[in-house]
Amino acid sequence: MAHMKHDPTSSQKGKVSYNSGIVTGIVALAISEVEGVSLLSTKNKGIKLNFDKQGIIADIGVKVDYGYNVPSLAFKIQQSIKHNVESMTNYKVAKVDVHVQDVDFPENSVI
């Protein structure tokens, strides 16, 4: 479990704790916002997070739809994850490694 202390005013004391499952859910949401991409599996969600001193290091396994530009999709995934995690939590994202492990071809396509 990751812990983050937050003191919005000097009169309030407290601690905000984020379960790693919450951050994993935010990452999954960020990936779902990118058109042409889906997570590898629903069981492990294709998401591995490491909470480091410099920030979160994410390893993401995805499947892309046929016809999309892979480098462009990977960049969009990185941007979406960084934006969503940093805006919804107090964590910084240090690195996002995107692993394209499958291509989803249309059923009636001839390749």
C-alpha cells in the first residue's frame, strides 16, 4: 500500500492513503480513453506498477487495433496515464513503458 501525507492547511492534520488497486484502476481508465487500444487481459489487466522514490513506474501490456499508428498510440497512452494519475492523486509518474503485445485484426480482413 502506498502512503502520501497531505496537509492542505496548517490547522488540519491527516494522511491520505492510496491502495495500489486504486492507482491501477486510474491507469486502466486512462488506457480506455485512448481510441484503438485495449488492455491485454481482464485477469491481470496488463498493468504492473512500481512505486519508486522518483515516482510511479508503469509497465503496460496492450493490444492495438489494426490500422492505427503504434508509436502514436503508445505516446497517447503515456500522456493519458501521466495526466490521469497526477491529476487524481498526489503521485508523480516517472516512467510509462508500453508493450504492444497483440494486434486485433478485423474478422473479415485479408492480410
